[in-house]
Amino acid sequence: MNQEKHIPLERRLLVAGCLPNILCGILMLLYSVFILNLDVYKQYPLMLAVIGMILFAQFLLAPLTNHLCTAAISRQLERWQTEDLSVEERTKLFLALHKLPSVKQVETFLYFVACSLMLALGYHFLLKMGIFLNAISLYACFLGAYLASLLAISYTRRACGMYTSSLVEEGIDQKVLRNKQFFGFSYAKSFFYYCIIPVIWGIFLAVVLFSVYYFYNVPSETGFLRAAAGEAGLKGSQLARLGGVFAINTAIGSASVYSFLRSILESSGKLQTSMLHIIKNDIFTVELVSTDFETEVSYNLHLVNKIVLLFRSILDNIRSIGGTMTEPINKLAEISQATSSTSLEQSTGVKEILATMEDSDRQTRTIEEKIGDVTAVAEGTERNVNVGFSTLQSNLDKMTEITDANISTISGIRELGEKIGGIWDIVKIINDIADQTRIIAFNAELEASSAGESGRNFHIVANEVRRLAAGITSSVEQIKERITEIQHSSDNLIITSESGTEKIREGLELSEKLKEKFTDIQSSSEITVESANQIKEIIGQQAAAFDQIVATVRQISSGIENFSTSTGTVNNTAQKLKEAANLLENLHTQILAEND
């Protein structure tokens, strides 16, 4: 802290209040001189005594009352100047300093009221003043006391302001500042205290004094005596004294109004200076305006300081953001350009894929139709296989019957061969009989020849018998040949039948194998029909899926085209962001250039 702040607050307030208190005491004496019609030349000892009393009160009594009001706070300030206080302790000291002007106001007002009562008692007992004029003089002295209290508020605020500003800079509880904002009188209350009350007080004093002078207009050493009946009115000396009181009241009112306006002008000047510094200077180098939170303007100065700090933070963040955005935005521009070209390639590729998918979809539709045809053919094949299987089964049945019939035929032929063998035995018997008959005929012929003519007919008969036997033998030979041929034919027929039977058996086996194949074909045809139906269903699902895929690919193609367009927009935006980042990074310099 500077040297000025090392002066104790108690001493500072005592020194600051010395001249205002003496002037207000003299003002009270002037009121008494004008109102009570005191003769300065005759009653100067009393006036000197009053002046002595004022000096005595200021230099002997005022230090005591000042000590009672300010000693505690003064000690806390000295402790604050030598020690580090907590935020709570600084906040309490800050609030105590803001209460001190009101305390000094009451202390000064009571002090001067006591002095005014002492003056009134002295005028009453020493000068035998009339009660009305003495009361008016006391009322005027109270106005002086009120003026002294206003002056006490002013110099106390000024003395406390440097401490409260330092406390705010060092740090106090921000909740207290936000909740109350300012801790002195508002401008409306100050206007009432500094302008309305003194003016009304002075006007009322002039009206009352005029009324009393109107009826008490006879000059006397004790003031003015009551006028005789019918002689009411103002005298020349009363007009002069009334003019003097009016001039004092006017001066007090003007000074009070000027003090109020001066405080507004000072606060406004600080605010204007602060704003000009912000506008004309670098926001980072402009000094923050110290504020004591005494009035609305001082709170506004605090808000201006916060705005400065906020702008500093914003500009710092803007410069930082501009600096950090430059590289990512450059990368974004590069990426957006690469993405744009890639999206164009992807769009072309997706369009080719879409065309391929549409061709595949058409081929799938064609396959679906072909599968439908295959399914119909497979179903027809299944029906034909079933019919062929039925026919094959019938053929197997017929071949079985033929085989059975052929076996029966072979058996019959074998029986016929056996029977032919029996005939062969009969033929042998017949041949033997023919041989015997021929022998017998030959013998008979020989016997007939021997018999001569008698045996001639017998010879003829024997010759016929022999010839019949030869015919029978020839017939038997033919029968043998025929039987042999029949036997050969029967054997050949048996062989052929057996061969046919074998072929039929082989055909039957082949038919059985064919039946098995037909059974497999029938199962395969059923499986083929079922598989064809499943394939048809799968192809249908695949076609539907292809439709969805094609629709999705179309959407993807449209999305990629939109993405390509968006990428172009992003690219343009990235360029604009790059320009904006450069602008943000150089915003501080640009603001300074514009201010210059």
C-alpha cells in the first residue's frame, strides 16, 4: 500500500472532519446572528465564546467521539495492512467500512444537535432571548447540524473508499456483492438527502421566520418584541436579516445540490474515463478502475471491470481458438477435398454397382422364371416317372408271367420229350414187330414157295406181308427220322426256351434293377421337385432381397450424391472457417487498428 494508506483511518477522519465541522459551527453562529438580531459589536464577547466553544469541541471533544466510532475499524485496517486476512474477514471489514459513513453521520448530527441545544440554552439564559426566535434559531442550527452530517458522510466515504477498493481488489465474498450490489445511498435517496431536505428545511425556516418577524417587529437587545395591535409587518432591519438567512439557505441548498451533482459527475467521469480507456487503448493493457461499491455508478464501474475481464478472456479465447482452429481447418479443407474426390469416385462406383445389381436383379428374375419352368418340367418328369414306374411294374408282372409260362412250356416240352421217348420205345417195338413180321413173311413166303400152287396165294399174302413189313420198317424209319427230328426240335426248343428263359430272367433282373433305378429316379424326381420348389422360393426371396438391395443401393447412391454435394459445401465452409479463424486470430490487432 502507498504511504497515504498507512495513515490510520481514525486520524484521517479526524483531520478530514476538522474544517467542515468548524465551518458548520460558524454557520450555526451566523444563523443565530441573523435570526436573533445580535449586535456583533456589542455582543462580540459572546460570539468569541461561541467560537472558542466550537474550537474546544472540535479539538478536544471530537477526537473522543471520533475514537469511539472508528477505533475498532482502524485497528482492523492496521491488522489487514500487516497480516493476511481470510476472505470472510475481509468481507466483514468491507461491510464495516460501508457502515462507517452512516455511523459518522449520526455521530456528527448528534454532536451538533448537542452544540445547538447548548447555544439555545446560552441564548435563553444569558441573553434572555424570546422563545419563538430562540426556537427558530435552534431549528436553523439543526439545519447546520444536518449539513455537518452530510459533510461527514462525504469525507468518510472518501476516506473509506480507498480501503474498500483495495479490499475488493484483494478479494471478498462475491455473493455479498451480487446480492446487494452497492452499499451506500442510492441516487434517489441521496437526492432526497442532499436536495429535497435542505431546500424544504430552508424554505420552511424562511416561512416561519417571516411569520415571526411579521408579528415580532420591534427591535430589542433580546431580539424583536411583539408589535402593538395593528402594527404588524416587517421592518427594514428584519428584511435585511431575513435576506441574510435566505442567502445562507440558498448557499446551503446550492452547495448541497452541487455536492450531489458533483458526486454524480465524479462517478460519471470515472465511468466515462473507464469506457474511453477501453475504447482508445488495448483491452489487455487498460487499467481496471478501482471501485468501492458505494453507489450505483461504482457498481457499474465494477461491471465495467468485469466486462473488461470478460472481453480479455473472450479475446484470449478467440485468439486461442483462432490459433487452434487454423491447423484443424486446414486439415479439414484437405480432408474435405479428398473426401469430395473420393465421394465422386464412390458415387461412380456405386452407380456401376447399382447397374450391376439391376442386371443381376433382371438375371435373378430370369432365373426365377427358368426355375419355374424347371420346376414344371420336374413335376412333369415326376409324373412321367410315376407313369413309367407303373408301366415298368406292369412289365415286370408280365415278364414274371412269361417266365412262369415259359417254365411251364419247358416242363411241357420235357414231358413231350419223355413221351416221345416212350413213342421211340413203341417204334422200336413196332420195328421189332416189322422185323419179325418180315422174317415171318419171308418164312411164309418160303413155305408158300414150297407149297406150290396151293401156297401161291399164301405166297402173295406173305409177299404182301413182307412188303407191308418192309413198308412198316420204312415207315418206322421215317417215324424214327421224324421222332429224331422232333427230339432234335424238342431239344432245340428246350435249349431255346431255356435260353429265352435265361434271357427273360436276365431281363427280369434288369427290370428289377431298372425298377430300383426308377425308384431312385422317382425319389430323385420328388427331391428335384421339392428342391426346385425350394429353389424357386429361395430365388423369389433372393429376388425380393435384390429388390431391397437395389432400392438400398439407389438410396446409397442418392446419399453419396448428396454427400458429394455436402462435401463440396463442407469444403466451401472449411475455406470460410479458415478465413474466419484467421480473422479471429487477428481480431485483436484489427480492433486496435480500428480504434487508431
